[in-house]
Amino acid sequence: MKRKKPAAAAAALAAAAAAFAMRGSRAGGGEDPGEAFAVAARGPLVIDLAEDGEIKPSQQLKLKSEVEGRRSILYIVPEGTMVKAGDLLVELDVSNLLDEKVDQEIAVTNAASALEMKREDLEIAKNQAASDIELAEQDLAFAKEDLVKYEEGEYPNKLSETKGAVALAEQTVEQSREKYEWSKKLHEEDFLSAAELKSDELAWRHNQLALETARGNLELLRKYTYKRDLAKLRSDVRQTEAALDRVRRRAASSILQEESALRARESEYNRQRQKLEKIERQIEKARIVAPMDGQAIYATSNLRPWDNQEPLKEGVEVWERRDLIILPTADTFVASTVVRESALSSLATGMPVRVTCDALPDREFSGVLSKISPMPDTARRWMNPDIKEYPAEIRIDGGVGELKNGMGCRVKIVLAEYEDAVSVPVQCVVRVGGQAYVWVKTPRGVERRAVEPGLDNNRSVRIVSGLEGGEEVLLVPPLADSAPDAGTSAE
């Protein structure tokens, strides 16, 4: 006997027996002619979980609308068309974007012109700054040269000249004094007139005044003129240094302002250009082409009734990120289905599955349970909060050329397979007080018998022990109101 992973059948048995309860053994009580019996079957038994599903390609590419906002469909390829890579699938209405593109091209041109003007302004500012700095540096150099020239040239020369004037004046005074003294002697001896003597005296007195003046000029040069001129020249050096610093700062500020304005113009130009590129990309995305060969299927073909979406056709509005076309990218198929929360403990990936389709009544496909979602289907739960169903996927072997996307199917997940097992209809077994019973037909009448049930498939339940193949059991167990264990709840 080959057996797969076991699963508890308590929930199914409890549901089947909810309206029934046992009443004591009817040994020797005879047989009601209206009672129906089922024969316990012995032989191969398959315990499976059957659910409805849908055929889908194992791999598929969903093409979405990537155009912002809501757009009307101008053209859509007929569903089911075999397309080649590059074929047009959908074209959306972007007439307003074409108008925006023209306006944006003008904005980009204006921004480019403004940017070029700012570049020229920056170059002018740099040239002006260089010229102003050069002139200020020249003024500073001249001021420093004037200071050095005065300290090392003009002042020493002036000082020497003034000292020379004093020395000359002193010599002249001495000469004029000697002449006056000689003239005085000559006058006393009547060799020189009084007028000539007076003239020599005046010359001497004049030269004395000239000497005093020369000495005053020397003193003035030393005490006042030198200090004033030196202070002025040094101040000129400081002022030209400060002026140079101001020119440099002003030049740097001017260049910085122009560079900032240039960056602003560059940002504006880039913003306008990017906006234009975005509009151009949006216009390009309005034409959706096939990236590969395949059969074009509308995304709305797989919609559920509660999705509330209008089927795709020309004139229908679609929004950004909405699925439009599905292209299968593989020849293999999967079956998608959902399983009840109560069955999760009985399921495991890798279990064998048998798949049938109404469109192919003579074909049965084998597959494997490949995926069980860890979260329930929220859409179905919204319809009925009391039911939790988990999406599952079955990988189907074969089916190329026969299976089609969207086909309805019936999947049977094989929970266990037995080569030799005894089974009866599920309604024949009733559980009371933790014990399962069947009512067996015997020569003495119908007798209650305890059995050990195994797994069930909602149609038949395997009897592990307590019943042999070929024995007959009641299809409808006795009612609870006449049972000796009445009031005991069924499990």
C-alpha cells in the first residue's frame, strides 16, 4: 500500500454528521424495507482535494500603461492575435502632450538663449575683474615705489640740498661780513664812501637773513616736511593696499554672483530640457509594441466580477500602471486555484495533481503543487469575511498546443493513494463522543459497529479497521432523538 501525507477528516465528518446521531444497536430488530445500504468497496483508493481553477502560462509578461493620467485607447490589437516583436499592440491618445511638446520646445530654446547670455556675462565679469585688479595692483606698486623713492632718494637729496644751502649761506655771510669790516676800515680812512659802506652792510645783513632762512628750511625739512611726506606716502601705500583688497573682493563677489546666476540658468535650462524629454518619453510610451513574439491577451480577460473594470477596447480610458496586454513568455502552463484554510494542514508542495478542463473533456493532465501563498486572497475574503482561501499554483506537465490561457479547469490535489483500501460513502460514518460508527447489515438485522476512519475526499472515507470489503452499511444513520446517546455532540 502506498500512502501520501495523512490529513484529519474530522471537519468533513462533523459536517456530514451534523444532522445525525446514533441510537443503540438494532441487533435482531429486523430490517426496514425502506432503508438504503452501500457496499463497502475494497481496492485502489485515491484521496484528493478538488477545486476549480484557471489555466495560465507558467511565465507571462504584463504590459502596462506608462503614460501619466487617464488616456483613451486609440488602437488595440484584436485579442488572440499572434504578434511579432515590434508589432503595435496599443496606442493611447496623447494629443495634449503633442501641444505641450511644442510649447516646451520654445521654453527650452528661451532657456538656452538665457543660459548663453549668462555665460557671456560671466566672461565679461571675469575680464572686468582682472582689469580692475591689475589697475589696483599697479597703483599699489607705484605707491610703494614712491615711498622707497622718497626715503632713499628724494628726502636724502632734499636734505643734502638744504644743508648745502645752509653751508653756502654761512660762507656768504662770512664773506659779506669780512667785506663789510674791510669797507668799514676803508671808510674810516676816506677811501670808501658812506653809501658804499652802507651797501656792504646791507649785503651782510641780507646774507645773514638768507642764512637764517636756510637754517629754518633745514629745520622745517627735518622736523615737519619729512614726517608729513613720509606719513602721506606710507598712507598712500596702505590706502592702495586696502583699495586692492576691495577690488579683489568686489571682483570675486561679482564673479560669484554671475556664476550663481549662470548655475540658476543652467538649472532652469536642464529643468526645461528634462521636462521636454519627459513629454517625449510619454509620447513614445503611448505606443506599446510587442517586446517579443507571442499571443496578445487582454489583461481584462482575467478580471473577476468584483474588479469593476471595463473590458479593453478602442475608446476606453485607462490609467497609469494599469495592465493592458499579457504576452506568454513560455510554452508551459500552470493552473491557479484557491484552497480553504481547513485544508492547509493536509497540503505540501510537491504533491501530485490531476487537472481536467471542460474544453478538453477527454484529456487529463498531470501536475505538481508548486506554490501555496502564505497569505489568504484578500479579494475573496472581502466577499465573505468568514472564508479564508489561499491562492495556490499547480505546474502542469505537457499541454502545449492544447491548453489555452484563461481556460477553466478542475484540479484534484492527491493527498494519498492506496493500492488496497476499504472505503464507504462519507455519510455512512457518524462520530459520537470521539468514536466513529457505521451501521452494518447482518443476518440478525442492522447492527452498530465501531470503526477507525482514515482520510476522506468529501465523497468516500477510508476505513482503516472495523469493516471488511463487501459488507453493507446504512447510507442514512438513525436519528438522534431515539438514540441511547442522544444529547452527545458529534465530533
